[in-house]
Amino acid sequence: MIHVDEQSMKQKIRIGCGAGFSGDRIEPALVLAEKGELNYLVLECLAERTIALAQKRKMCDATKGYDPLLEKRITTLLPHVLNNNVRLITNMGAANPIEAAKKIIALACIQKRKIKVAAITGDDVLASIQQNVASTKDIENCKPLSEYDIISANAYLGCDTIIEALKTDAQVVITGRVADPSLFLAPMIYEFGWKTDDYVMMGKGTVIGHLLECAGQVTGGYFADDVHKKVGDLDTLGHPFADVFADGSAIISKVEGTGGVVNLHTTKEQLLYEVMNPCEYFTPDVIADFTTVHLKEIENNKVHVSGGSGKLRPSTYKVSIGYKAFYLGEGEISYAGIAAYERAKLAADIISKRLQNRFEDLRIDFIGLQSLHKNIVDNNSLPYEIRLRVAAKALTPEDAMLVGEEVEALYTNGPAGGGGARKYMTEVIGIVSTLIDRNSISPQLTFFES
């Protein structure tokens, strides 16, 4: 159980979310840091495959493995978070929080800034998982982990160690794999003095963290379709912040003048995002209950959030396991003009005959016609242009490359008028999950100063 000095407790804090995934824009975070009047800025930049790919980079270079945009984000944001006394919490450490922290210190030195960074490690449980691959099964397929060529295993840690970091004077807390809402829950617990075994409050805070964690989704970005759900000024989409109160309620909003919208519709969609059972939303900190959440639109771009609850946190951590799945070979070529579809079909027939005995899983798509839904349109409305895509799974890079080579050969060995051929070969990392006893993991804090 974590206790906080009562003298440090606040009645309201403001937390902003500056990123919802690794490739997110940097400008919305900059707006929040400059104009959001924040206490905390969270950059949530990890997904299951993201950290597995980060582990691959670390295997090639022990000084890498953190978020590829870390240097760009920190260089841009550092002056503003320090000038405005905003504490930054982020999982951009990915597979290598220690080297990420060192990089932040180096960037601060370049800017001649004094800064303290807390790095949290302990989520990498690959060694432990590898010791038990024969007796441990994945959640999705119930297969022994010994059947996978595993390259990474990262447990979803909770908020406890982040809270310990916040008790120090660290301006930046950088983690590896931490559950998304935990990044937001930690400052609530620290500032309000909530007890981590008060699962009602843990549930309320997790609701707020879940609403914020995907950044531009709750401000209308992923929500918009411009037909049934129109959203204005998406080119200047603002990311959200929450005014969080000590009773576990909050007001979700965005910086005035930014694009997008915060309303009941965007908030409800985000509340249900990735939630399979709203009665029991499992996190490392609490099994949250979303069924008692109440949302009320109180002003333009302001939604009041209250309610939510929870019960005893799980005895296990979820572990995201990355494994070498296959090599993907791809080739594309375009056909345009009269009889574009007929020529594309002829090209597909040629490729199918040449590759059908080489790959068990061969896919041919007519992009612009049926590449998503496989339902060919009426012949009276056939398109004037088609992009043919061929893809296959392979066991070796050499076999995968054959797909693109065959498509490229259609330039002179296939139907007339093909152009814009491209070929690709990618090693695909698969993801499965398992569970691990939470008592077997001891997260660590390491501090760095410029």
C-alpha cells in the first residue's frame, strides 16, 4: 500500500495526453505543454507489436530499443515542460528505458537544462518466460510457448513504481511496458493521496486514464467519418486534457482554438474502446467496472465524467510476447484505362499459376475493387484503374522476395500497360499473451541527472 503525505494533497490536477501511439503527431503535445496549463503531460506510445519491434532493434544495438521519435519529441517539448513546471510521464522507454533516460539527459545537456529523469525497468520478463516455455500456454490459442520462436516478453506493469518516482523531484518518468491507464492513474494517486487498495477510487481513476490514453480519439480524430459524424478542423486536431478532482470525477476537454470536438459521442466511443467486458476491465491496478460511469456534456468541448468502480487487482500480470511469425512477400502493379480490370485479372491469373505451388497462403487483391470486402462490384461500374496486390507468407526471406520479383516481371511478361510496380519483403512479428505471477516481478527505479 502506498501512502502520500497529506500536506501534498491537491483537490484538482490537470493531466494532458500528448500522444496515443508511437507514430502520433508531435504538435498537439506541444500545444498542451505550451498552452494547456498542465500539471502532467503523458505520452502513451506503446502497443503490443511496438515493443516487440523495439526489442528487435535493441538486439541489433544495445543502446537502442526506445521509441524512434523520442529524440524529436523530447527536443521539442523539453523547454516547454520545464518552463511551465509540467511533469512528463511516458512509456517511450519501450524496450530500453535506461538508454532512453540517458538520451533525455544528453538532449537536456545540449539545451543546457538541468533535469532529473527516473527510469522504470522490470517489465522485461523474457528470461523468466523462456525458463517455462514448455509448461506455459498462450491465452489466445492455448498452445505451449515452446511452439513459438520468442524474441520478447514484456509484462504490463501498473502504477506503483511511477508513484514512487513522482515522490522524488524527477521531472520526467520514463517506463517500458506499463498498462496505458496506469500512466494517468499514478499522478492521481500521488496528488490526491488515494490508497492503492481503495479499488473504488482505482476504478474511477482508471476510467479517466482510459478516456485519455488514445489522445486524438476522444477529441474526434478516430471518431470522424464526415457523413454521420462530422468533426471540424481535423488538420489542427487538439489532444485532450482532464481536470481531475479528488473525488475521482473529471472534466475532459481540449485547448481552446484547436480542432476536433469533445462531446458525449466521442467520449462514449472512447469509453468502450477495447473493452470486451465493461463489468470487468482488467488492469494491473484494479479490475475496473465501467457500468456505473456517468457522462454529461456541461459546455462546448467539456464532458463531465463521474462514477466507475472496481475490485481487487489481479494476482497476475499480463505478458505480451513477440515471436518470429513469418516473412511477408508483397508485389504491386497498376493497370489503368480501358479494360483495366480485365488486364488485372489476367495478371492475377498468371501470378496464381506461377506461385500456387510455392506458397500455402497466397493472397491476390484488386485494390480499388474488392481488396477490403471481397465483394466485386456490378460489371456496369467497373473501375478505370486497378492496383493489383499479391502477398504471401514465407518461411525464408528468399522465398518471400520471389513474390515481388514475379509481380515486377509482369512489366514485359504480362498484360499490356502495367506500371508502377513495387516489391517488398518484411519479417512479421506475431503477438500472443500469457500471464505471470505479479510477485515474481520487482520493478526498479534508476535516476539520471544532467
